[in-house]
Amino acid sequence: MGKTDFEKVAMRVSVNTIIGNFVLSIFKLIAGFVAHSGAMISDAVHSASDVFSTIVVMVGIKIASKESDKEHPYGHERMECVAAIVLATVLAVTGLGIGVSAVKVIMAGSYENITVPGMLALIAAIVSIVIKEAMFWYTRGAAKKIDSSALMADAWHHRSDALSSIGALIGIIGARMGYPVLDTIASLIICVFIEKAAYDIFKDAVGKMVDKACDEETEKSIREHALAVEGVMGIDLLQTRVFGNKIYVDLEIQADGNKPLKETHAIAERVHDMIEHEFPKVKHIMVHVNPADEV
């Protein structure tokens, strides 16, 4: 998939989810205030943060899609990771704010003063669960299609919102059954879900920022494909590093040291072209040839 298609898919999905989250957050906020549900208001804040987060993702993907230039000869793919880190930070701060508010209410101990949530809050929670889960699968499918870490992070942000809505639903039901503090406890549970999602997004993004090697299965496949090329007598070194959603490869192969330079160079070229063709995520591969009889 070309960079233009990559950007088009990401932007289309992002715009659709921004519209959905904006409408949903307004609905949940109104339902939370009208039905006197702290859990639903917390959930509305979570959905509102999704709008900002998706905008961050769009900016990151836009920059990551730019062609290489003089100042960035290796491209801009890591800007996607930066966007994911910003998203994780926003998510963590949002969750912390919700958690602190819930703890204050619980520590106060005056549960009899907590208003029991109305039916509208219950309906809003169910609607939110259905819509946010649909957004998760929609965004996740697009993220896998274009191999976007930022878009995948946004997908899990939707899933965390769906889970938080489940927590809100349980809290609202419990409060309506005579345990009003459960609505506040649900807000605290929502905080935990949000922080877990933020940690996972942050960990994945940082892993792609620090030249982490790609998975063992991919490296094994690259090695096998290289050894299958005519003229390759062995492999001395194979190193990979993840750069955004791309892979860079350094490969040292063995070839007959008695062959002319042109022939060994041709072997290296065949390995280079084959790897880039068979592994679309490989953006660049450097192939070095060692004489087999001197290794």
C-alpha cells in the first residue's frame, strides 16, 4: 500500500470516529447530568478525550506519510510513534483525574447523599457500549490493513471506552438497586481500565522508537529467504530494527570468494531485491558480502 492510500484510509477512519465520539460524548454528558450519574459523566469525559486523541493521531499520520527529505533521510515514520505517546499521555491524565474524583467521594463516606442515577444514564451506558465496541472493530480493521501503530492505539482507546461504559453500566444498575456508592466505584474501575490502555499504548510506541528488533518469526523468514537465493553459501549476520511501521535490515551473506566482484555483487543485489519484494514492511536492506573461504 502506497503512502497516499495509507493516509487516505487513516484520515477517513479518523474523521468518522471523531464525529461519532463527539456526538456520543455530548449524549453521555447530558445523560450523566440529567440522570445524576457520576460514572456516566466520567465516561463522557473519556469519550471527549477520544476526540482530541484522534486529532493527535491524524496529525502524527499526516507527518509520518511525508516523503524523506534532506533533514530526515530515513523518513518520518516515527512521528506515528510520537502521536501514540501523546495519545497515551492524554489518556493517562484523563484516567487519573477520574480516579482522584472517585476516591474523594468514596473517602468522604457520606453515601446517603449520593443521588441514585436515573434510567437515562442506564440507556446511555448501553448505547455507549455498542457504539464504542463497533468503533473498536472498525478502527482496528483499518489499522491492521495499513499497519498503523497510532491508529491501532486509537482503536484500543475505543475499546477502553467500551469497557469503561460496562463499568458505568454495572455501577448504575447497582446504584438503582440500593447501593448508590457503586456508581462512584464504577468511576474508579473506569480509571483502572484507562490507565491500563495508556500503559499498553505507551509501551508499544516506545518499543518502536528505540530500534527494537522485529519479531523472531519475521527474522527467521528473512534468513530462510536469503539462504534460498542462488549463490548464497551462508549468513554471518542478520540485524533488524523497527522504524515506525517499517523495518530496516542489515545482512551479511557468504559467497564464493573466488568469483569476480561483479558476480558476488549480483548475488547481493538479488538478495536485496527479493527481500524488499517478499517483505513489504522492509523499507531498506543493506547487504554485505563476505568470502566464504575466509570466514
